[in-house]
Amino acid sequence: MLKIRLARGGTKKRPYYSIVVADSHSPRDGRFIEKVGTYNPLLKRDDPTRVTLKIETIQEWIRKGAQPTDRVARFLAQAGLVEWAHGNNPKKAVPGKKAQERAAEKAQKETDRIEAEARAKAEAAEAAAAAAAAPAPEPEPDVVAEPEAAAEEPAAEAPAAEDAPVEG
């Protein structure tokens, strides 16, 4: 299949393109059949020498079945040779299958986490309500220590205090 396309020339960061008729299987800057115009993207948009076309030659190649690429079709539409319509790809921004699966899995984990938090809050509220509704249990009486054990401890400390010399 024949294509009317751009072939890059120029130096690094200084592009210059030739508009050529080439076989679609040949490399971008490789072999071509005929040069039919030029494009210099460094010139201003309103500069007349930015895009130059050999209109009669291009018309002959289009009659022979050559298909312009999207960028060349824009140039040809400006010259009035072909109709060019902006391509519409509504699925361009839609993520792939795996990305959609990951997003669904992430959303599921998030909803599970939110539900678990809600359940924990509900259980805590129920426990607090149950504790408030239930009568408060009466405290059990403290077990009194044996009086003998309590009496022996202060008695043991008292003699030690008496044996200490008094300075003064």
C-alpha cells in the first residue's frame, strides 16, 4: 500500500520533514518513491513556506490509491485537496482490563474496611448502651486483714526508731 507521509530530516532538536510517497512497509526515513513537498515545524504557523506541496503530483498519487497519513491529510485539507475529520476514539482514556480489575479490587477492599469500622462502632455503642442500661453492681465488702498482722508491723518499726541516736 502506498502512503503519503512525512520523512524526518534535519539535525537533533531541529526537525525538518519531507512529504514523500512511499511503500507503507519501508522505514520512516528510508526509501521512498517521490518527494511531493516539505514541512518545517520551526517556522511560524502563518509562514507560507512552512508547508510546501506539489499539488498536481499529490492528486495523481491519490488517484492511484496512495493514502495520506493523518498529519499529511491535515496539510492537504488546508490546501483543499482532501476532506479531513478529527478522529474520534471514545475508548482512548478507558483503562485496560487489568487496571479495571485492580481498581475494582481496591474499591472492594475500601468498602470492606468501611463496613468493618461501622460494625466495630455499632458493637461498641451496643456494649456501652447495655452497660448503661444494666443496674450497677453493688461493690463487694472489702476483706479485712487480720488485726494481729497489722499490729505487728508498726510494732516492729517502732523499736528501730527508738534505737537510732538523736543528734541535735
